[in-house]
Amino acid sequence: MFLVVLAGAATLALAAHNAGFSLAVNIGQSLPGTVFLCQELFYERALSPGTIVKFTPPEDVQALLTKIAPQGSWHLPWLKRVVAEAPVKVCWDAQAHTTTVDGAAPLPTPLLTEYPLPARTGCSTLGADELFLAGDHRQSFDSRYFGGVKRERISAICMPVL
């Protein structure tokens, strides 16, 4: 049975690649699902809230994560869900451990109490080329902690298949 599943996965991966798609494996808890089918972005495209994207976080975010997570326990690229596109106002409340996007219900930031992360405070507006990305899991390390992500870092849109 295992060989049948393995052969099926290999066939799917080859067909996807030939059609401009790739498979991504989600090893974390940020999003439900393990295997995602991703379509590479070859052109400027609107990324509406709820869309799952594959991206590489900025180097300073990677450096910060290296300080709090064991080397090898996280991999690039990441998968997160688009919460908002610019221009939106994002406010961080370090006292309440929350982040608010465009006045919507506050998103919890529990990692601030569990790891030595710098607490963001105040408000800012996402730049014209930025997105606010977050995982579905409350323990996801995402824009709630490091702010907007530039569109140029987004490489694909994805959907769960397993």
C-alpha cells in the first residue's frame, strides 16, 4: 500500500511541475493540511484575504527565529494566509498581547509571553507593496510579530490537497 501511495504522490508531483505547479509540505502547525498544491506567481495578481501563499520571510525575521527556535526545526519557504492587503492600519498592543488589523477583532500574540521576542507597539500602515500574513494556529510566527511582508517575497498561491 505504501508503494502505491508513494507512486501516486510522485506522479502527482511530476504532473504538477509540468503544469507550472509545485507541491509544498507544511511541517508546522500554522495551517491545517500537510501537502499543498502551489501555483507559481508569474505576474502581478490580487491576493485576497484568505488566500494561502508561499513566501520567504525577510532575513531579519529569519535571524530572529534562529534565536528562539532550534536550528533545523523550521524550513523555508513558509506558508501563511493573507489577512489583509495594503493600505491597512495595523496596531500592536504589547500590554494586551494582541495585534489589530484595520480595526477588526484583535489577534492574540501568545508567543510574546513564551519566547524572547521584541514586543511591537503602536500603529503603522502597510506599504503599497505589503501584505499582512498569518497562520490559522494561534502559535504561528507571522505578521503579528514581524509586520508586513513585501509582495516580492511571495512566490506562489497554494491550496491544501492532504
